Amino acid sequence: MLGIVAAVLMFAVPAILIATMLYWIIRLGVKHGLRSYDAEKLEAQRQREESTQWTTRT
């Protein structure tokens, strides 16, 4: 009985640790990607506004 529990723990603990690490890596990667996407979108919007200001001034 103790051997079965030890075998399950030897399999479960590393699997849980790996799953947790992958979760955080993916979560942080998605968060960073969304920030980059939002920053690019905001920059493009600012450039469009600046270009329309120049065309309406002349």
C-alpha cells in the first residue's frame, strides 16, 4: 500500500509542478502579448489622428 502511494506521489507531484509552470509561462506570455498588441494599436491610432490633423490644417 505504501509503495502505491509513493508511486502515485512520484508521478503526481512532478506532473502538478510542470503543469503549474506551464500555466504561468503561458499566462505571462499572453499578458505580455496583449500589452504589446494594445500598445501597437494605440500607437497606430495616434499616428492616424496626427495624419488627419495635418490634412485638415492645410
